[in-house]
Amino acid sequence: MIASQMADIQIGDSDLAKLRQVLQGELVFPGDTAYEQARRVWNGAIDRRPAGIVRCADANDVQRAIEFARRRDWPIAVRGGGHSTAGFSTSEGGLVIDLSPMKSIRVDPETSTAQAQAGLTLGELIQETQRYGLATTTGIVSDTGIAGLTLGGGIGWLAAQYGLTCDNVSAFEVITPDGVLRRADPDENPDLFWGLRGGGGNFGIVTNFHYRLHDVGPVLAGMVIHPMAQARKALRFYRDYTATAPDELTAYAALLTTPEGERAIAFILCYAGELQEGERIVKPIRRWGPPVVDLLRPMSYLEAISLIDAANPAGRYYAEKGNTVPELKDEVIDILVENASAGTSPFSVTLIQHLHGVATRIAPHATAFPVRKECYVPVHIAAWEDGDAARHRQWLRTSTDALRPFELKETYVNFMSEEGSARVRSAYGANYDRLVALKNRYDPDNLFHLNQNIKPNISPDAGW
Ligand SMILES: Cc1cc2nc3c(=O)[nH]c(=O)nc-3n(C[C@H](O)[C@H](O)[C@H](O)COP(=O)(O)OP(=O)(O)OC[C@H]3O[C@@H](n4cnc5c(N)ncnc54)[C@H](O)[C@@H]3O)c2cc1C
């Protein structure tokens, strides 16, 4: 299959020549100077060679690329920011529909809204909205794509105050597998609007997101660091501290190795309310220990989502898995610390995220995103540079498996690796059947399958 696809690519191939002619953007093939760079994604461990990459300039390009791939029966991979650790945004053979050149953004300060094209990164979105003192919930690393993050859910510093990123979408512009550009909002295609908020890229290619924005001024953010020897005690303190966290405060804990080579535990947090009140709220975390290093200070929200960028460089080898646990029991803490202490690389991290506040006060069936109760989300990120993958992947498996007895079955798909369809089903919990019905309706051929895939269960011939 792949060999024949590759053989298909000939200069002078009339379909390809036509596609190239009608595109506003670029079509990149193996052998083109731009190919090596264009095929790369954030995770250096993903080394795939697509048969072609369409670097889309606009929604028309996306429609033409879908039509081309459909006619040729080529698998489609869709790329926004290219941060999928599992490598869903590229493929071996097939066509990558790359939206990363599509970066137009319009902020309306009157209505506190933004229309943002799918190729923007979180940093690019926030840089523009902050010109008006506005922002919406994003993840915590600025070069993550808005597209994959929003479609999967979007957890970050403002989720407790304003909901997940997907909760702040008022409309999507999406091209469904039939090539039609549709709007999905509470009135128009409400079923699709429901599924796009958490259901990932299963139903089409989103070209434009309409976001609700909020007034976000300087925040109190940063990290405080303690030696790993304190990790068990520190995590018990963290558990008690976060149990009473107001919506303005989101605090994570990270088990990591410092640049000096010391294993450590860091509290990483952001208080996005009034700064003086923030100083009062973070006092216990500043005093506990006391920390070896206290880097908490007022900063812009853009800076707060860029704090750990340098620790996640593009091109390093990564593998990632997460668990979702309802509480940080002592046994869970013991497992987290034991596994982190047995880490196989100084770049590997276990990041424990706290989900609370507004994001957890929305009903689990209101959007496709299913995890709507207060919980902790430990994500284990194995990262290495020496190419010896097996021991790092084993550490990841051990770390995740050890927490299985304590975890909720619903989990956040954006922190999963390729874990099979049973895991996707359980991740979506009670929302799964409705997602399958939606997939049957919009994508019965499973054209968009390179994702945390919701498989249709009707024959493709049944149509719409
Ligand atoms: C360093 C790092 C930090 C992260 N931090 C956070 C965090 O704080 N909070 C959080 O919630 N998540 C976080 N994530 C997870 C992140 O949400 C997912 O990796 C997300 O998929 C990235 O989106 P992307 O557009 O960059 O990815 P891509 O790799 O481009 O795409 C990911 C998936 O989305 C699909 N997709 C992309 N664009 C579109 C589109 N326009 N239309 C339809 N489908 C599309 C792709 O096909 C693929 O299946 C982080 C990931 C990394 C690597």
C-alpha cells in the first residue's frame, strides 16, 4: 500500500500537478528541499515519511487536500501545532494536511472574543489577545498548537476560573469529510458543536476557532523547589493545599531533575486574581519546607505559559502517558515518588495536574470532554536524547501501570499515547456512544482516523 503510494508520486502526475496549481499554499514531496523540515513534528522519536504535505494557506486548500486524498484513498494526517506525542499529526505514506501556516487572528475587545485560525500556537494566540488585556484558558507550554489542544479539551492555568479551552469556544468552522465547510455552534449543527469540544479531530478539520476571552492582567506564577528527599511530605502538603484552592489558583507538582542534576519536587503554580490576595494565598506554599528555591513572582500570562518551554524542546525523543486519579491517597503518593526516583533520564518528568473549579462544575455530558470532577492528572513524560528508547518506555509503562488500580476510567485523551480502542472507549466514559453516533453521521468511512479514534460502527454505505 505504502510502496504503491510512494510510486504514485511522479512529476507530471496530472492529479498532483492540478492540485499544486489550485493550491494557495505549498505542496511538498520527498526530494523537495523543504521536505525534511516539513515532515518533522515536535516529538523527535516520530520519524515518518508522508507521501506529501499540503501546507495550507486557507480553508480552500484544506478542502482540496481532503478531496485529493479521498480520491486517491490516501490516509490523512492533520497537523496544527504538531505536538501530538503519539505522532498523530504525521503518517508513513499518505497526505499530511498541515494547517500551521494558517495564523490569522482577529480580536474584538468590544465583545471580548477572538477568531483564531487553526495554525496558531498558544503563545501566538495569547500574545495577540493580551494586547487588549484579554486571554482564554490555554495549556502551559506556549508552542503547543491551539487546534489539537482545544479539540481534545485544553487544561491549563485558567481552567479553574474560566473552564477548559473547549468550554470557551463559541463556534467552530469545520470542514467535514464530505468537503463541506460548516459552522458548528449552539444553534447551527449543535451535535457537531458538542462533539468538537473534547472529541478531537474525529469529525473534520477545524479551520477557525471562535473563543470567548476574559480580562487577565498580571498573574502571580512560577515555581518553588524542594529536594526529592522531601517529596512524600511535599505531596501530602500539596494534596491538603490544593483541596482548598480558590478558582483563581491552579497548582501543579512536578517530580523532575534540576539542570544541576539534582532530583527534586517543584510546585508550579499560577494565581490569576488580584495580586495582593494572591500573595496571601501562596504564603503557605512559600513557607512550607522552606523551599530551596522560590521563583514565584508577578508576570504576564504569556510569560506564565512560557515558563517551562525550555524544558520541552522540539526534536528531543518523547513518550507520554497519563492517569487520572480522584485523590492523592498516601499509596498513590508513594508510587509517584518511587517511580520518579527510578527515572531513567534527567529529562523525564512526572507532572501532577490539579483539575478543579469551573472546569469541574460543568456537567460531564454537556460537552464530549468527560472528566468533570475534581481530580489529579499525573502525566509521565519520558524524554531522552541518546536514542536508547526501550528503558525509557519501560519506565513509562511501569509508572502508569502502577497507578491503574487507583485511577478513574475517564481520562483526558490528549495525555494518552496510542493505547487502543478499548482505552479510547473508557476514556470517554458515558459520552462514548454519542460520539460513535456522531462519527457514524459525519465520518462513516473513518477518513479522520489518525487521532484518539472513535470508530464508526455502521457500514460506510449507509451514508448520512
Ligand atoms: C510540551 C507539551 C505540553 C502540553 N501541555 C498541555 C497542557 O498544558 N494542557 C493540555 O490540555 N494539553 C497539553 N498538551 C497536550 C496537547 O493538548 C496535545 O498534544 C494536542 O494534541 C496538541 O495540539 P497540536 O495542534 O499541537 O497537535 P497536532 O500534533 O498538530 O495534532 C494533535 C491531534 O489533533 C488533530 N488536529 C490538529 N489540528 C486539527 C484541526 N485543525 N482540525 C482537526 N483536527 C486537528 C491531529 O490530527 C491530531 O490527531 C501538551 C503537549 C505537549 C507536547
